[in-house]
Amino acid sequence: MNSFLFLGMMKWERLLSRGRFGDKPGFIPTQVVRSEFEVDYDRIIFSSPFRNLQDKTQVFPLPEQAFVHTRLTHSLEVSSVGRSLGKAAGEMLLEKYPQLNKTGITPFEIGAIVAAAALTHDIGNPPFGHAGEEAISDFFKFHPAGKCWESHVRTEQLADLHNFEGNAQGFRMLVSKQFGLKLTYATLAAFTKYPRPSMIAQRDIARRSQKKYGFFINQLSDFEQMGAVLGMEKSSPECWYRHPLAFLVEAADDICYSIIDLEDGCTLGLVSFDETVKLLAPILKDKFDPKKLKEPRTEAQNLGALRALAIGELISECVEVFAKYEEGMCKGNFDKALTDIIPSAKSLQKITEVSIQKIYRSQVVLEKEAAGFQVLEGLLEVFSKALYHQFYDPEKFSGQDKSILRLLPEDFPLKGWGAEVNPYPLLRSLVDFISGMTDKYALNLYRRVKGISFPGS
């Protein structure tokens, strides 16, 4: 048995700390009107990375005739579901652990933690969704302009570049001084579904929290600081147990993309209304009344009503499972997705199968993904090559390279690099720049640097 197991049980008194990342030890919050976790929510709402989600695709390119979700509307909905999950779980926790009342924590505050963390769950995603993540990884794995950096960085840094991860990018943004969010440790930990770095000695595939990774290697000290404040235990020398509220954030996301991607697919005609009803009915159980579908309402109105009922049922089921396994989460014994073990798990799996077949592999989605690969590879190529030539192969530094580098943000770190300097922080800044773009900005910039279009045309 792993010697790191069962070292102790995480304590809710510490897991719900109101302390903020970046504050000095002993700092006492002064908020009166808003809780510290509501402050988190408000800071995120007004941040530029969150605002950029309005022009980042959820699944579909934005059509002219029908509403479908962007990353922004998806994140708002996940946050709403997360608040309901967190508040219900909070009521259970305060009843089960009366000592928590001495901390002044309320169910509303626990709901606010989950709501804020859920609001940020996609904040690190690059343009063009998951295809964008793969495009960035493939560039450093396979493209000559990406592979040329391999001999200059350490093995664990190369693992980050070869496996770009939106969750790790999100953590980097949330702790970055550039955006000045200074979120609470509790919100940061609830955000982190995968509390490990990209490179570990051995991955335990049975643990949901090790499916992906949650922070880049140069954010290790930030994560260690957060873990120490909250009393997060480790499952191995390199991996932590999840903060229990991260299971609720994950569940909120799983509920929304399962149900709402199906709704979008139905809205665009990729899945018929009748098939959509057939998929949702088993979740509703005895709440499903086919007679109501014949009332004088539009299909869109019926679809909205079914979606609301399904989400409500899934929230109830997830809270019950959370209550059942909460102690196991604190001990590190439980590490599964809540939506995989609720009564409606098989129904959600069926929805996923249909969504993969008819939605995620539809022509419009595949065309968007193909375009995303071209755009991100093209942008990374011109900027990466220019940086490499200037600092690591100066004999090839051309006038074109100089022109390209002038397009980088004013605060981009363009000093202090050279053949003897590890360029990993430089590459992280480049990936920050590219992954932070909206879909439209990335496409327009790609066209311009490739000479396909000109400013003002």
C-alpha cells in the first residue's frame, strides 16, 4: 500500500479558510457586507480573463440564427449550479460538524466558494476549446519551431509544454500578479480538480484527480503554499488529495455540459426534439409528464422546462452522494466523479454517447477544430521562431522577426534571454499570450501575420 495514504484527515475548519493568496500571515479580513468568498466571485466577474470567455467557443461556432453557449454563458451556468450544490452541501456539513459554527461559516459562504471556483473553471482554456489545447501541445511536440526549444529546458518543463492543460493555465492566471485577483485559498483549491504537476513518477488511473494535471512546474511553490494553509494531504510525494469542494465544482461542470450541450445540439437540429426528450426522461423519473409537452408551448420552451427539471434532479442526486462520501474525500479514500456514481449515471452516459456521435463529431464542430489547429500552430510558429532567432540563433534574426516581435504585448518580457538562459519562463509568457486570445482575435491576427488579410480590410 502507498505509504502516503491515511496520513490524516483533512479538517473542514482549515479547508474553509478565508485567507487570501498573497496576503501576509495573520492578515485579518475586513469585509463586512460581503463574505470573502463573495469578494472572490465579484473580482472574477470583473476580470479581463473572464470577460474574454464571451468570445471563446464552448462547442459550436456562434451561429447567426440560433443561440448557443459560449464559454462565458457556460461558466455562468456552471457557477449557478455550483452555488446550489455548495449551499446544500454546506447545510449538511454544518449539521454534521457543529464545531464549524464556531468559525462563523455559513451554507451561503460554502455555496459562494463553489460558485466562485466554478465561475473560473474554464478561465485557462485557449481559443477553439479542447482542440486549442491539443494544438499548443502538438506544436511543442512535433513542429520544428517548437521542438527547437527542447535542448534548452528541463525535463519537467518540457512535460508542461508537451501537454498544455487549460486547468493548469487557469491556476497560473488566478495566482498571477498581472491580474491581481488574490483569491481565497479555499476558492483556489476548489477550482483545482487535478492537484498534481504534469510530470509524476506514476499515475494512479483509478483516481479521478490524477486524470490530468492542475499546475505548471513553476507554480509548484504557489500550490504548496495553498496546500499548507488548507491542510491538504498528499497521496504521493508529487500529488495531493482534492479539496472536497472540487468534487462539487466538477459535478456542476459535468451536469451543465451534459445537459446544455444536448440542448444546444437540439437547438441546431443535430439531435431531434423527440430523441432529446427520450434522453432526458429517465433523469426526471416520475417528474416526467409527456402530456405537458402537448400544451401550447414551443419546442424551445418545452426543452427549457425539461432542462431545468433535469438539472434540479441531478443537483439533488449529487448532493446526496457528496454527503455519503464526504468523509472519504477528507481521508483521500474517495476519488471519483460524483456524476459517475449517482442514480442517473447511466442516463448521463447515454447522453454523452449521443453527444459524441451527433454533436462533438458534427461537421460544424470538426471544421472549427481543424481551423483552430491551423490558427494556433501558425501563431505559435511565427512568434516562437522570432523569439528563438533573436535570443538563441541570432544569425537568423531577420527583419520579419523584428516586425513580428513588435506585435507582442508591451509587458512581454523581452530582456535577459540568451543561449545560456533557460527559456521556460519566456515560453510560458508566449503561451499566456496565445492562449489568452479570443477565437476572433486569434483568427484575425493569424490572417494578418500570414498575409491573408491586411489591417482595415
